Amino acid sequence: LLSLYPVDEVHDPHGDELGHLPYTPLFFVALATAIARKIHAIRTPPFKVIALDCDDTLWAGICAEDGPQQVVVDPPRRALQEFMLEQRRRGMLLALASKNNEEDVVETFRAHPEMPLRLEDFAARRINWESKAANLARLAEDLALGLASVILVDDNPKECTEVQAGAPEALALALPADAGEIPEFLRHVWAFDRARVTEEDRR
């Protein structure tokens, strides 16, 4: 709880003595949020697919312009990739959805063996110049799942807005403009929560 919602002062000895209220008001807020988040995870059908953009999402830079060797996997993007790899271990399917030349994306993965994510971690991919909404629909079809099972993670708010208009069943998440905020942002997206992880999920 405190790793997600850090509170400087947890215990309130005065409140505990007066009315058996052992925590500070701020910690009660954190506790209530954690409980609501857990109930949400239990009651909400889980998402099953995370579709990831490439440029400025999986890495910093644009592989078609900077070159596959020149893009950078900075600490925030490394943290994003590790987060997504953990989601995959917990039963989520990963997909690529990028407006790009496919050969540039493939070459970028080859040129950066240090990246936590590898091409083989992705169950499907749509890398072309068509709309993201259309590509998400095709990815869902490829994976025999509904669009309501799909989360798009993209650095471009405009792309996310277009997905919200063209594929409203999917959840489109725009990453923070400040890359340093990406890891904390991902930790606080309730859509990634899973109440339980089964062996079937892992398979």
C-alpha cells in the first residue's frame, strides 16, 4: 500500500486514544483508494491485450528518421518495457501498433539486444501507415478478442484522441509528456490491475 501511496505519517496516536481511529486522515484516504482499486479489479472484466506504439514509447527517438541504431532506450522507456514484460508474465498479450516502416521497427529490435522486450514477446503486430483505430480493430480480430479487451499505450495524445473517436471500445492511454513520469504513471493505471492470475493466464 505505501509503495503505491506513500504517506509520511501513518499512525495517529491522539485519534486512536480518543476514538479508536488509529490512522491519519491522509492514510485513510490512501487506504480507501487501495480498497476501491481492489474492488474495481475484482468486479471489472480484465483487459487482455496491450497494444504498444514504438517511437517515443518503447524507445526515445524515431527509428525511421534517427536510424534504428540511434534511438535510445532511456531509463523511463526501459522501465516501461520491464513493466510490460511483467504484464505479459501475468497473462496479458502484447501487440505492436505503430505508424512506421515495419523493417525499421524490426531492425531497431535487432540493433538493441539490451532492450527487455524482444519481437517474440509480441503476439501480433500492425506496423503501417493506416489509422490506429483500424489497426487496433484488426489486432483484436487477429487475436480473436473484442476491442473492449485492448489497451493502447502511445506517446501521442492526438493518436489517442483519434482512437477514442474511431475505436471507442478500446482504452487509449497517452503517456506523460515528461518521460520521467512514465514509470509512476503506469503504476497508477487501474486498467493494468488483475485481481488474480491463473495458470491459464500465464500460458
